[in-house]
Amino acid sequence: MRLRFRSLDNERGMALIMVMGTSLVLFILATVIVTRSLNDQRQVRRQRLHEQAIHVADAGLERGLYQIEQDSTYFKGVDAPAFANVGAEKAWVLARAATATTECTGGIPTKNTSYCWVNGTEGQWVIVKPSNVSTLYAVSFVPTRAAAVRTRVIRGTFDAGNSNLNFGVLTGGNLSVSGGSTVSGSGVHSNGNLTLSGGSVSGPATSSGSYTNGGSTVGAGSGGGMPAVTVPNIRPRDNYSKSEYDLCPDGSVRKGPAYTAGGAPVSTTPCTGTVLATAITNPYRGWQRTTASDASKGAIWTSTTSYDGTYYIYQGSARITGRLHKTRRTVIAEATPGTGAEPLCPRVGGDIEVLSPSPPPSHFISTAPTGTPFLFLAGRDLLVNSWWHQNSNEGVMYATEQFSITGNDAGAGGFSLRGSIIAGDFCHTTGSPVSTNILVNARITYGGFAIPPGIPRLVRWTEI
């Protein structure tokens, strides 16, 4: 009896040991499974944050390129040094980004040498733009800069060079071509509706809207419903560095940044350079500030005699008449913009008007000066109603809003240009001289001029 009880005790002990051993194995297995699951979750989270950080940085890079497209001088960052290696480059960028202690107002990077951070949907980013290279850096912080788990830096190298637009005439809005007008060496494109009546276009005549041909001879591939063409937004201020003479609202003529006669350039902002003359009573280099008042045109500057040079009319308009012979001249008119975001309408001023004197003919023989492709760069409208010598004028004519080009007849007195005519059509200011694009009695020979500044184009994307 005593042996029987001893045997049962032994069996119970073995069962307990087996239960405990099995439990231990199961516990170990469960621990391993839980540990691996937690590790996997951490790995997934790290990977997600890693990818999230690159998306945040990429968003910052895109925003930076957009700001440069809107204003090529937007970022005024410090010069980048010569980097010994990528590690030194990254350290320099992170040091700049570390100075961003405030949030950017309205999610827009600051337009100076200080830095701010922008709240994205998945993290925060800082733009670093050296002033001496066409390189833009974006630094991302996920989830926030103050508590960053992941920080990544990407370098974007962009090409902000010139744009070669292969059109004799390009408009962002509707265009009417009539009166025996001819365009040779290239085509015509309107992002709106195109109406042709007589004349010829050697290349394609196309539009993104409707297409009406009332008897014009056109090249192969002509028609409507075509893809829109990006029209460059060429701002007068982006070309201010070419100004030799600033024509100011108060009637003063001041040295521009490209003025070299009698001293070094002294101006980086319109109408802040040294005063050369006051042109209210008497003209200076053919220009005179009229005393006529027009609230829609700003300060009106008239020209009846031509002199070589690049003239920058600040917050005003130009009215050109008289017999202008064999000059190398560019006229740029900057409008006073409206408030808010682009397209900044309604604008005040920025018009360039070229008008025949009475009686005609008036022969405007002009080419763009060295260093600029522009004959006229209007911050609002461009209106030409004059006689021009055939094949004598060279350059690009650009209107931020609309143009109206009318020669006095279809023969020798018609308008003639070797170059391109472009209208941005970014908006229309009510009451401005031109409301829709018109080309009458014009002979355009495409000149292939490069147009600065071009639209920023990302050519290389690298994480550092």
C-alpha cells in the first residue's frame, strides 16, 4: 500500500514537471513572437518615418522651385563655400536649417537670409538656397523639428537658364491675326482661341481653344484643341539689372545698375541710384515726364527722340512717338501691382505705347542692346500703331497682359520685326489700353532669341 502511494506521488511529480516545462516553452515562444512583433512594428514605423521624411523634403523642394519661378531673386541666401565632401555639404546645410526658429508666415519661405520652418501635412521642412549656385536644399523633420525622429536632406540642382520658345507669336489668351500679316520661320500659338484672316504662317498655326481660318495659308499641323503651351511670366523687375537709366515717378532720371558712364553701378532697387537729371521741363536723352495725369497709367514718360540704352520706367508707362532711327534701345515698364497673390491684378501703369506722329510715316528702326533680347518689356499692355521699316527691327516684344500690334498698311508701311511677340495674358486690367491680342498688317520673322529668365527646371535630385 505504501509503495502504491509512492508511485502515484512520482507520477504526479512528473506531470507537474512536464506541465511546467511545456508552459516554459510556450512562454518562451510567446516572448519570442511578441518580441519579433514589436521589433517588426518598430521597423515598419522607422521605415514609414524614413519614407515620410523624404516626401516632406520633396514637398519643400517643390515649393522652393515655385518661389524661384515666381521671382528669380526670391531667395537671397548666403554663398555656399567649396565643400570638401558630401558630409561637409550636409553639415553646412543642417547648420543653416538649425537657425530656423520661427514658423514661416502663411507657409511661404522667407525672402531674405534668415530661415523659417514650414508645417507640412506629415512633418516640417526648411529651405536653404545658396545665392551663388543654382542649387536648392530642402531639410525635413519628422514628425517636427523640435522632436525630430527622422531628418533628411535633399539637394535639387535646377536650370533657370533662358527659354527658347519656338513661336513667332505666342499668347496666353485669344489672338486675332489679320490684314495680310505674315509669320515666317516659325509658327503661331494661342492658349485661347485663334482667328486668322488672310496672310500666311509658314509654321503651324495652333490654339488650345477654337480655331478659325478665314483664308490664311498655314503650315502643316495647324488647328485647334492643341495642348496649352507654358507662357513664361517675364517680370520687369527680374530684368532690372539691365537698366542703365531709371525713369522715376517724380520726373527724375537716375543711374540704373547697368549704368557705367562716369562711375560704377550704384543701384540695386529702382529709382534709388544717383540722380542724372530732372526731365519735367526739358527732356533727357529723348525722355520727358509728362505733367498729364492718368491714374490708370502711373507716371507717363514720352519719347520723341531716340538714344541708345536700356530705359526702366518705374511704376509708370511709356508713350513713344517721332522718327526713331537706328537705335539699340530697350524699354522696360514696371507696373504697380495689385495686392494679394499672382497674377496681382489690377495693375496700374506698365504700358508701352508706340504711336505714329501726324503726319506719318514714322520709321522705328531699333534693335535690342547687347545683353538683352528685349525691345519692349511691358508690365501690363503693349500697343503699337505705327509705320516700321521692313526687316529693320530685331528683338522680343513682351506684354504681361495683352498686345495690339497694327501696321499702317500691308505694304512697306506695315509693322515688321525679326524676333517674337509674346503676351502672358495672366489677367486683364479693366480700362487698360488693350483687352485682347491683335496682330494687323504685321510681318514677323522668327528670330530665335533666348528669353531670360527661363522657367526653373529640376535637372538633378539627390539625397545627401
